[in-house]
Amino acid sequence: MLDRTRVTALLARERATFEDRHPRSAAAYARADHLFGRVPMTWMNKSAAGFPIHLDRARGARVSDIDGHEYIDFCLGDTAAMAGHSPAPVVEAVTRRLADLGGASTMLPTEEAAAVGAELARRFGLPLWSFTLTATDANRWAIRLLRAVTGRPRILVNSYCYHGSVDESLIVVGPDGQARSRDGNVGAPYDVTQTSRVAEFNDLEGLARELAHGDVAVVLMEPALTNIGIVLPESGYLAGVRELTREHGTYLINDETHTFSAGPGGATAAWGLDPDVVTIGKAIGGGIPVGAYGLSAAVSAALSGRTDLDLVDMGGVGGTLAGNPLSLTATRATLEQVLTDAAFAGMIDVATAFATGTQKIIHEYGLPWSVNQLGARVEYRFVSPAPRTGGASAAHADAELEDYLHAYLANRGILLTPFHNMALMCPQTTTDDVARHHEAFADALGELIG
């Protein structure tokens, strides 16, 4: 339906406008000669406008750049700042730890750690918790633990899932229906089709077929796909996954790093799920690095009697900095005072307004796009009905169109997650913020349609 020449011309115009508006960011990027890719983390080069905005300050649902522009931030650090930027209770708690009590990293437990474990157990239903600095590391360690328990070598993931940089997760179902390495996989240490199996999300037959090989230690999955557009589970699918994993003697990990947006206990609590392990990171620390994994009593019991496993020295996958006082202080403040039950209720209400309004605008312009909501998270995709698998969602990606919309919105003070069309609400996001997005989004579509 779209005039591709028009899309290209509009994107070029928005990039030129962005360059004119951001001379200081452009200069900072140009002189960063000693940064690989000119950014502190190569992902930061994912910029629809050609170079990244350079941050000056951030608070709540707002960020400001070094050129003096303020933005409504619906990206929120790609979920890391779901509690809002620098929430006051977290700032107060970490300041007290650093300035008054001291000890950012000590290799000694604190009382905050036990309090955080108890709160995570209350929210997610898993009784025993341990900590890392990222959800990636939580997933890596959980995989190793469950390989040890089962004696099986492989894991299974969903096509186009996202579990951080876990090597075994970079596998997809190819056009021929066969497993293959995901495009762009960097320096794979081993052929991922030998370490992993893969099934499409919402495909119980495919899952059963792969589990029947009898060599899968664990299914690692998001309860809803979140990094290839939101792909929601169909009725009965997650119950079917749990039934099949038990039937085949395979453990189940729910990675709630992004699906935490579903509510105070993530999708696990919101949808009444019963995994063997939950992994999570990013948002629970209020912006301070932290990851965590929760174990069922059965998994813990299976590990506790294993004298052949070194769970103390070289087995400490989390690293020396894991479970440090600063991270756990921040996490306790975030869970107890910021991302509360009441806060989630408000965030989800605002997200519902975002989803409803966005869908209305898309409908008014007659575009065959769809909108999905996962609690406080909303995403639109350039296809309707909404994709039911990761492969289908990936097939309808449109990088140029996405860049146009992102650059257009950024030039008008609105930031979406740069990797896809995701908007996340934090406790400070308001319906007025949503209305500003809708106004700019409607204008962007108006220019697009002509």
C-alpha cells in the first residue's frame, strides 16, 4: 500500500532534520575515536537517524540530550528503566549504601539480599533465589544447572526468541522448516544446531517433535515473545508447553526479563504459570545492574545432594560482582517502593490508552497493521492480524519504514525502543505523554500516506 519512493524521501528528510538539530551529539560521536563503533556498547549504533543522541540527564519518563532537547522516553533503556529514570527511593537507598555505609562490592552477603529473595519468591512463586549482574548470566547459569541435573546436552528455544547473548539461543526455524543459526550470529563457538533445538512459538506439534528426541535438558522461553514484536500465546499454548516438558522429563525456564511488564509477578503470576526456574534482570534494579534466577524446591533438592558439582568456586557463573550490596540495595528499593502492585496497575492503564489510541490511528489511515499489549508494554507490527510465531513476525519487518517512524518521532520529542516499535510505560508516564505520541504518530502516518 505504501509508496516506497515516498518512504525513502521522508526518511532522508527526517535524518537531515535530526542532523541539523543535534550538532553536539554529532560532534561527540565523531570524536569518540577510542570507542569500538564510537559508542560504549555497539547496540547503541542502532539509530534510525544515523547517529545516536548523547545523553545529558534523565529523570522519570524524560531524557534530555546534550543539544538541549527533552524527550518523552517510551524506550526506558529497553526495559532497564521500567521503574523510571533515577527513581527517588532507589537514589536514596544507593546513596546511603555508597556514601554512608560504604561497600559497593564486598563478596559478603547483606540483609537486603534475603529481603529481595523473599519478595521475588512472593511475586513469582519460586522459593529460592540467587543473583547475577544480567539476565543473560542468569540464563547461562540456569541452563548449566539443569544440564547437570538431567545429564542431557541440549536446550530448546523458540524461533526469534531473545535471551540476551546466550550462545545456545541464537537458532531459528529456517524457510525450509529446518533449524539454522540466526543471521548475524557473531563468532559462534560451536554449531548452534548441535547444542540446541528450536520450535516456533505457539506450535505445540513442533515442540513435541523436538522433545521426542529425548536429549533436551530444558526449554528456555519467554511466556510471550518480546524482541521480534510482541507475539502473545494462544489459548492453551503455555499449558501445553508445561504438559509436554513434564511428559518428556524436560525442565522449563520462564525468562521474565521483558515479560515482567505483565504485572508485579510477570507473566508467571499474571497467567498462573508453573515453571521450574524463573530468570529476570534489568528492571528489578531500578537502573542498577542486576539479574536473578529463582529455583523450584524440586530443582534445589536435585542439586543440593550433588557432591560432584562445584557450586562454590569455579561454578560461580554470576561472577565476583554478582549479589553485591549496591545491586541488592537498589533491587530492594525498586521492588518495595517503586514497581509496586499499585504502580503496575497505573502503568497498565496508561499502556492500554497507548494501545487503544495507536490502533485507532492505524485504522483511520486504513493500514494493515496490528497492535499487541503485554501489560505495561505495547508494540505495533506492519501486518494484520498480529503474527502468531516469531518467524511470521520477522517476515514482516520493514527496516526503512521503522526508521522513518522512529526518526520522525525523535524529531518531535518522543523516543521508542530503537530495535522495534515498542513503547514501555513507567510509573511516571502519563496519559498526556501518550496523547503527545498519538498526535505525532498520526502526523507521521498522514505524511506517509500523502
